[in-house]
Amino acid sequence: MLGKMNIVMKKHAIIPVFIPHRGCPNDCVFCNQKAITARQADVTPEDVKNLIESYLPTLTGRGIETIEVAFFGGSFTGIPMEDQSAFLAVAKEYKDKGLIDKIHMSTRPDYINREILDNLKKYDADVIELGVQSFDPDVIKASERGHTVEDVYKACDLIHEYGFELGIQLMIGLPVDSLEKCIFSAKEAVRMKPSIARLYPTIVLNDTKLLEMYLAGTYHALTSDEAVLMTKEMYKIL
């Protein structure tokens, strides 16, 4: 006899728009955005429109409560303002029609200021995820992030002030990182009251300075057990 099958429908969907490495002022030791996204050509507003059009038929009418267009892959608010506006205008068109619910982007803490946030408000953006990676100053410096921990706190405060949803991305096992530093970062992330938090154990990619450091013996890559332990402890805090 067959029992009842309970099908849990996905309630939240993201239409991801990858803009590889645009807007980033430097290469962090761990980063190879072109390898991550597997796309090297520049994305145009027309590409964004075509991508949304290709996704929507698979998402609408399926009981999904929230559909977002999310700009990932680079530092969205670091690209020229006119380009930001062109991309945002496409997303806003679909939001105004009720076809999507939110506009979402990821960026760097040092590319948040009032001019940028005023423009995001103009286009009715909703969610800003910050690639924080760590709240420890030594980890930020060793990873060659190109900004300070003070920039992180300022960006979080401004995002809250403007009424956006804050997201915080943290990496685990960066150069000079430790379990204690990761726990500190998780606690600081909680203190910033984000709506979203993501944890990324560090992996060593080709064509990065981190690979050179690993091969030279100056960087210890996470083992699977270390990654699980550190992620578990941070996850419990979040």
C-alpha cells in the first residue's frame, strides 16, 4: 500500500545574474571570479532581461512566495553608477509588474556610501549582501581585502539606516584564521543583525595568490574535518 507523499515546494527562488569581477578594485588572495562563474564576457542589461525571461516561466504559478533577481559575482556597487542604474532599471521593470518580489546584490563593504544607497533606493532595491569574509583585522589584511574592519561596521550601519535587508558573507579558514577568530566573526555578524548570513569554507582555486601561498607552504588549507568543525560552531551561533 502506498503512503501519502508530502511534497515540500520551494518558497524562495533567486534568479542569479553573475557579473564576474566587475567592480572589484583588486584581487583578494583567494579569488578567481572568472573561474567561479565560468563566464568571462561582460553582461549587458539585455542579457539580464533575457535571463529573467528564461527563468520566470519555470517559477511562476508554482506557489513560490518570493522571487528575487540577484546580482552576484562581482562587487555590484563598485561598477560605474550608470551601469548599476541600467541593470537595476531592468530588474525594477519586472518588480513594478509584480513578476519578481525583490532586487538583491552582493558587494564589498568599502563600496557602500550614501550616494550609492540613494541610487539603490531610487530603483527599489531590497537586499545588500556584504562580502565581509572576517571581522578579524589580521585576517582581512592577510587576505589582501583592500579595506579595513571599520569599513565593514560603517557599511552595516548605513545599510540598516537606509532600511535595506543586510546580508553578511563569512569565509572560514583564510590566511592566519583560526577557530577562535571564526567564532568571533560569527558573534560580530550576529551583533550586526543581518537578515541573511552565509558561510563559505575556503577552497584553493587555480590562478590565485592563495595557491602560490599553499604551494610555498605559507598557507595551510582546511581539511574536511576542520571545515566541518569550524562551520558547525559558527552555524550554531548564527
